Amino acid sequence: MTRRKRSLPLAPGTRYTPAVLEGIADGERAALAPSFAARARANEGAASAAAAALARAEALQEASVAAEPPDRPIACKAGCSTCCVSKVLVLAPEVLRIAAHLRATRSPAELAALEERIRVADAATRGLSRLERAEVGVPCPLLDERGACSIHAVRPIVCAGWSSLDAAACERHFAAPASVPTAPMHRPSYEVANAVLAGLGWAAKEQGLDAAPLELIAALRIALERPNAGERWLARLPVFAAARDAEWQEDRRREG
């Protein structure tokens, strides 16, 4: 991620203009920067920055819904996992927080079983484009037996930002992602979440840390298999290089 100006997604007629979204991102950069600045406690700081960013994204989404109510209720709810075959992009602090949460909340046997599901999903999906990932339909290995997100409290900001207004439209899209359009969304809540994510990336990058978007499952596999992944990331070593999203990098190359 870089701090150069570029257009953010924008729904027509919204108060959340590109300038407002840039302001949100810059405000989060400033608020989160101290979490990365103190190197002695930066490992905990990265997780706390991810936690603060998720909380802020949720608060801003709630405010955006109140300010610009959608024409129908947001359809996303617990147990609705139709979109959980999508490629999810995360930043390293988010991955490190999720990995720490899993180690703290799973028994050794549960963690071993989850790691195996992650390895299988990673082998089937790493390097795929968004469309290819949707077409192969591999479910997120972090879903529980009911189809609910098992890490909801620490979920990626991208997942928190999803705001479909039509569950049936989601089902139609993911049944034929190449030919059926995505479901209508509450764009302001999606956009403010991504602005917060940009601010988290800027804060890390200003400390010389890798802020490249990572594919969730590939990055989580690395973080769980390498207990020192956080220390290596903080030492500015390319521990998550294999999880960098090639599609995102190619899009940025074309923009540049």
C-alpha cells in the first residue's frame, strides 16, 4: 500500500466522497501509527492495531448506515456463508491477530485439524484470481460446522465490510460468478471499511513494515506454521512474501 492519491470506489449521490474516504484513511493512519512505533512491544502493537482498526471499521459502518440508510435491510447474518468462497485480502497485522486468537482458543487437536483444513484450502486456491476463486467454490476453512464464521470477533476488515442487500442475489452470483452480477451492496459501509484498512496499511508502511495485501488463507497458513512469523515481519523480513496477492499487484502495476 502507498499513500499516493487514487480513486476509491464510490456510489453516486453519497456523502462519502473520495475526499472523505481519504480523510478517514489518513485519520486511521495517524491513530494507529503509535501501535507500530514502539518496537519493544510492536508484536502486541500489531495485533492491537488490527483490533482497533476492526472496531473503527464497524463503528463507521454503523454510522454510514444511520446516515444513509439502504433501501432494504442488510442481508448478511450469522450462518450465511454464501460469499465465504471469495478471495479475502488482509494485512499482516490482521493475520497475526487471527493466528494468536486461534492459538489461544483452540485445543492442540483442534488447532492441528484446522491447520490441515487451511493447508488443503491453500493448495486448492493460492494464486487464483477473484473470479477463479469464486468459480472453484472452496469454502473458507474458518467456517464452523454450522457454516458460521468461527473467528467472527477477529475477522478481517474486508469480511466485516461486506454488506449485501440481497441474500438470494448472492446465491445466484456465486452459483455462476462469471455470468451473474454480484449482489447489490450498501456501498458507503463497504467503502468506509476499506478506507480504515488503507489507514492500517499506511501506518505499518510508515514504519518500514510490509503492508502488501495478502491472501488470507495463504498468509494464515504461514502464520500458523511459523510461530515466529510476527517477529520476522517486524524485523522487516519477507515472511509473508508467498502470500502476497498477485492479482492486486498486477492491478497496481497497470494503474502505475
